[in-house]
Amino acid sequence: MTSQLNVDTIVDKAGSGGTNVKMGNTSTYVSDGGSATQNTVQGLIKAWILQEDGTTVHDSLNQASLTDNGTGNYRVTLTNNMSNALFAVLQQMNPHGFTSGSKTVLNGCRANHSDGQATTYYAQLCGQVSIGGDGGIGGARDSESAAGISGDLA
């Protein structure tokens, strides 16, 4: 037998404020247009970080530590493990460093399995490349960057 609960607000027993809601890993939601459903737990970001130069963490979720392994090379250790090492790391770095004469410098980050990734951590590599002017000068670079993790928590 299934049942349905129709309410506008869920509050604690005293009626004085919000309450915790626990969802099963099979919970779904209906899309904005109403024609599709999606697994709620699968669709959540499991971890994220906003860091600067490998030394300063401005804010994070499910990130235990940040290790600076050298210029533009960081290891981010998770507080709660992923279920396997096959998770997506979505990264962002200030995309445009500066323009000098006819040269534009672009910054970027990457993380993939070959860079080092396990259920407990992932590697974040940041660098830059110059376009125009004196040619394509590139290399590792420290910079403010952000990353989010999608996948299954253990």
C-alpha cells in the first residue's frame, strides 16, 4: 500500500522551526516541466571546494584537507569516501589571466583518473597557456580554483 503526504511546511514537533528530512537513495523528483523524473540522491553534488594557491580554502563541503604538491598541483582529500574511483570532478579556474600586447594568457584546471584519483582523494592540476605574441608559453600555475564532485558516496 502506498500513501501520499500533502503539506506546505514540515517543522519540528514543537512547531518552532525546521526539521531534518532523511531521504532514501531511491527518492525521485519531478522535473520543472513535469515530464521527467530524476533520482534526487544521484543528482546532488557530493563534495566541493573553493581554494586559492593550494594553501587557502575559502569554503568547502566534504573536503578533509588540501595538499600543495608543487606549483599548480594539489591533492584534495575527502571527508566521506566515494564508493569507487570513477567519479566526475567538475573544475573551474579563472579562465582569463591577462592580455599583454597581442598575447592572451588562458588558465585552466583538470582532474582525471590518470592524474591520481581514489575513493578518498583526487588530484587537481592547474596551468596556463599563452596565445599569440611570443607563442604558446605554458606551464603549471597556482591560482584560485573550484571543484565539485558528482558520483556515489560509499
